[in-house]
Amino acid sequence: MTERVDQYFGSSVFNDEAMREYLAKDTYKQLKETIREGKELNLAIANQVAHAMKEWALSKGVTHFTHWFQPMTGITAEKHESFISPAKDGHAVMEFSGKELIKGEPDASSFPSGGLRATFEARGYTAWDPSSYAFIKENTLCIPTAFCSYSGEVLDKKTPLLRSMEVISREALRILKLFGKTEVRRVLTTVGPEQEYFLIDKSLYLKRKDLIHTGRTLLGSRPPKGQEMEDHYFGNLKGRVSAFMRELDEELWKLGILAKTEHNEVAPSQHELAPIFTTSNLAVDHNQLTMEMMKKVADRHGLVCLLHEKPFAGVNGSGKHNNWSISTDTGINLLEPGDNPKDNAQFLLFLVAVIAAVDEYQDLLRVSVASAGNDHRLGANEAPPAIVSMFLGEELTSILDALADGLDCPSKARTSMLLGVNLLPPFPKDTTDRNRTSPFAFTGNKFEFRMLGSSFSVSGPNFVLNTIIADKLSLFADELEKATDFPCALSALVKETYQKHRRIVFNGNNYAQAWVEEAQKRGLSNHKSTPDALPSFISGKSIALFAKFGVLNETEIHSRYEIVLENYCKTINIEALTMVDMVRRQILPALSKFAGDLAHSANEKLALLKGSSLSYERSLVQRLSMLTDSLDEHVCALENLVLEARMVADVTNASRFYHEKVLPAMAQVRAVSDEAELLCDASYWPIPTYDELLYSV
């Protein structure tokens, strides 16, 4: 584009600038107050907003609108309606009412509901979320909405997040009032989700059924060179990748998405995009749009963007680092330690609230990142283990340890980095290093929750995070509001809370086996798979937590439990069927043909070279024949297990069967196939190899 970024940034968004231009001053003021204070929007204001929104969209050539929502599929959904309405003279007029803005009616029966809705019960509602800006995507006005059933249960990922944002704001305001911060009217959680992804050549992608149907390679031996040289990380961008990133930035900037940082990641063909943080609900919308735009822009460059957590075995998978913080509407970050964190009582109180929440609800945080895809990644060398722990860094840990143990905590002066070259200026050293192995790390004025999978909606982890911290703030407020000596009660609360929950703090190497053993001694959970983790979500403790704050009721919790496990079972079932199809129709015929041609060639050579043993050819044919027979045997076993899995009616038992029986059978099939691949002539191998996939762009 020839325009400067600041001239077209947000040009496709009905943002504050557009609202001020198209809305009357009084209407604009009332709308902003409604959003800020969370009040119900009256129909008269809605009609004026709808008219302004329509006029703005028409000025940009838009003809349709859609209620853009986030069902439990993990992706977004939209049903397009035109602005067109009939006029009396046989012509048409362009209309859009407040009623159409506020409420839509999609078919709810075909979205995952976890048993909340029967197939014949089709009605569902979308409700406008005025706290998220409307935007234009592909000539359609998209209106961010919540989604619920006819009977009122939420069927989306957005509504629990909005509820949790209200809850944590309310409880944080109670705490701030005790510190005399009466001017604060609202507390906001902010998120900046870093997005990892792979780019591969589209022509190769189309030759791999596993990538098409499952998003990951089910077969494939490791290439001679993977990521061990560490030369791809932050390396020079290749031409096609650089062109993709430039266009992606432009598309995101037009949508008002603050795409900031992009670079090569550790694995070959892996990359990352990081935005500037924004409020949690906008961050969720923006991340969904980012993933969608990544795929569309990649396609225009002859590429495919892979968002699966582990598309390639043996190299790093992809995560989504969720940078979370909490701030006031007056611009104060409540997780900012300041120059003297040991004397910053307000910061320490919010800090121990987070520590207590993560410790007490570690199982819920693990549940919030559970999926079939992420199970392949958690605990590998590129991701935190399935054990939830917190990294605070040396300075904060020493402060809290001293407070808990009744010791003096001397102030620590900030030092400078001196690089030993006069030309290079000194710069201040951070108070703590980063710990990339930690699942939940403090990084200066925010926490980085690193366990999310790359394909995840960030809504789930964040509504859990908001709710568990709101719970701790609520308990703190209950105690401090009745205190007669606030400073004394505050000091005791910080001390007692950290004493009770400091087992969750670990600043060392989370990959080490010694930590696994230490975590077990501390009583920390280690749920290695989704079926192991999910029961925590429907425990009495979890149900009571979400019901207490109205984030989810018991019915909604059980429906989400069913949806996640059903998705887990369906995912592995599709993967197993795809693997069987590939082996039966591609791998076995290729191996058989190669072995047959090799045997035929060997017989011809034997006739010409009488007396020769042809040990290489005979040995290779024998090995290939043995592997072919073994592969066929393992595929038959896998097929039988898939049939058996379908007979398990209970979703909890089915998920365990898939985890304990089907996945190991798939691993056996893969092991034999990958061994055979290394023996097979490249011209016979029917699918693109890891070498081709990872190094073709």
C-alpha cells in the first residue's frame, strides 16, 4: 500500500473516530457511557447506532451485515444478511434497524451444545457486544456478538469471558476502594496473545491427506537436519515469508489489530506474530481474526498456514503465549511493581491474589488448555510441562520469602549492563530474567501464560483466569473490609497467603525430571492428557466457583465438558481413519511396488552376474517385505480399535479408550511406516517428506 500505516490503520473498523463522525454527540456520549458502565442499551439509541453503522458501511461499498460470533467449535461463525429492503415503488432501500443490530437468530442446532439442545430445537440468538468494535471483512459489516440457546444457556466462548471481566472488575474495585482509589470506575483485564504458526508450500500440502484432514502429519520420518543448529530462530526472513508477513500486517492493521512483532521461530518453517496488548474481549476478537487472516493471506502467496499444536513430530510445536495483566480505567497497571516492590502494598496484594488463585485452581488452568492437539505439545522441549507452576524471578521471590519468614528484605538497586565496549552505551538490567520453561511466568508487569495451544481461542483460558483471581480478590475484600487496623490486616494477609501458596512458585528448569519429582512432593497436579485433566472442570469445587460469580451455571459447565471430550474423541477418530486410509491406499502399495521392482531387478542382475550373491538387494527386499507385513498387521489392529471405540457410549470412557488404546496403536503404525520410508526409493514414496515440507518455502 502507498498510504502510511497511521493513515489507514483501523480504516475497516467502526471505532471511536467513525462513531464521532457518524453519530450525534449526545448519542455518542450515551453509547460510550453504556459501554463503560455496562448498562443496557435502549432501543432508541440502538436505532441511531444501527443507522450510523449502516451509513458508514455503505460509504465503503458494503452490501451485507452479519452477527459475527464464536461458537464452541473454536472458530468463528457468521450468517450474512443484505441491507436491502423492498420499497413501495418496486425499488429497494438499504435499511438496518436497532432491533437487527441488537439481536439475530441463527440456527443453534448444528453447533456443539454438549446436549443442551436437541437437533430439532433449532432456535438460537446472537446478541450485540457493544464493547467490541464492528468491522468490515470481505465487503461485509461484522458485528461482534454473544451466542445463546432459546432456553438462555450460553453456546459460545465470548459470553463467559464478558461475564468474568465484569466479575474481576467488581471485586478489584472493592480492593482499590480500601486503598483510597475511589476515582476508579472500572478495572480491565488486558491480553496480548503471541501467535506461533508454520508456513508450508500449498502444492505439497495438497498431496498430504493428513495435513488436509487433521492439520498435522500422521506419518513422516525426521529429516537429517531439524532445528538442532538453532539457525532458524530470529533468522533472515525468506522472500515468500517476508511478502506474506507484509501483506498480513496490512490486513490486520486495517482491522485495527496492533500487529507488532514478527520473526522466525525455532523450528524450520515456523514463525511468530505478537500484537500489542488490549482489553481481553478485543484481544479475543483480534486473535480469531488474526488466525483467519493468516490462512487467507497464506493462500494468496501459494502457502498454507498450519495452526495445529504439533504439525511435525521431532521439531517444536506451536503455542500461543497469553500475556495477561489487570489495569484501571485511569491507566494504572495493578501488576506494576514500581521502583520499590517491597514497599508497594497494593501491588503485593494483587500479586499474592494471583499466586493463590493459580495454586488453588491449578487444575482449572490445566483444563483451560486441554485438547488433543495440545497434548502432543505440553511437556515437550518447546512447551511447559503439564504441571502448572509460577515463575516470579529472584527479586520478587526473595521479597515474598522474607515477608513470609519474618525476615528483613533489603532494597535491591537496579544495575546496568556493561558490555565492555566503550562505543556501546550501558543500559538498565531487568530485575529478573525470563523463564521460557515456566507455564505461568511474571514478566515485569504482566503474567505470561505459556500453556495455550496455537489453534486455541484465548477466551477459555482468560475467563478461567479472570474468575479464579476474582475469587481471591473477593475473599481478600471480605476480610479487609471488616478490619479495624487496615495496614496491619493487609500485612498479615499478604504474609499468610504467600505462606499457604508458595509451593506453586518455581524459578528453575521446568523441563528437568527433578522438577517432576519435586512437584509431586509439593502436591502439584500433573495431568498429562485431556481425559486426565477434564474431570476437574465438573468437580464440585469448580461448579461452586463459576456459579458463585455467575460466569457459568452447572448445566453450562457440563455441556462444555461434553463438548471438549466429544471433540477429543472425534479428533483422534478422524486422525486414525486418515492414517488407515493413507497406509492402505498410498504407503502399502508404494512399498509393495518398490520391493517387487527391486526383486525383479535383482533377478535380472543375477542372471547376468552368475555367482553373485546380491546380498544388498536380497536383504533390502527381505526387510521391506517384513516391514510391509508388519505395517499391514498394525493397520488392521488400528482399524479394529477404531470400530471398538465407536461402541463406547459414554464420552468419558470413550476419551480414555482413544487415549489409552487408539493413540498407542497409531504410534505403532507410524513407527513402522517411518522406518520403511527410510528404506524406500524416494521416487516411489507417495507423499511429500519432512525434508520437502519443512525446507521448500
